[in-house]
Amino acid sequence: QVQLVESGGGLVQPGGSLRLSCAASGSGFSFYRMGWYRQAPGKQRELVASITSAGLTDYGDSVKGRFTISRDGTKNTVYLQMNSLKPEDTAVYYCNAAWIHWGQGTQVTVSS
């Protein structure tokens, strides 16, 4: 059983930065594709970024060039560095492992 715990969300001004972390427990982390998704009120959940076990990354069009996903196998943790944040980045951000395991989410609010 995989458990995911996100942290690092909060309130930030437009143009600011945040780094989200997702700590995974259980075995198999190094083999999993890991992803960050987000869901804003009234909208569908969407892919923000993903990273495979080999380190290949993919990003949603709206965050390319601003967000960076990375993983640390020694800590069973995946990160999302978010720079140049915009109000439209406001959402609950969820960590995903192997397409089927989800964290509880962490709120990111971008507002002045």
C-alpha cells in the first residue's frame, strides 16, 4: 500500500515561488511514475507535471517554463518547484503515484 503526504502549500503573492513536496511510504517508489495534478473550484483535475522512474518529465502547457518536477529516490520524495506564480495557479495540488494512488492535497493560493 502506498501512502502519499503532500506539504509546502500556502499563500503567495503573484510572481512568487513555492516548493511542494510529496513523501511516499511503502515499497516501489523508484519504479513509479509520479505526478502532480491540480484542481481549482469548478474545474476538472488537470495534470501539472509528471516524472517517470527514468527521470523523463512532462508538463501541462500552462506551467511549462515556470514549474519543475524532480524526485529524490533516497528520500522517496517528489518535488514541484513553482516559480512566477499566477493567480490562475490557485488550486488544490495533489500528488499521484503510479496513476492510482493519491495524496490528500495541499492548497496553493496565489493572491495579492
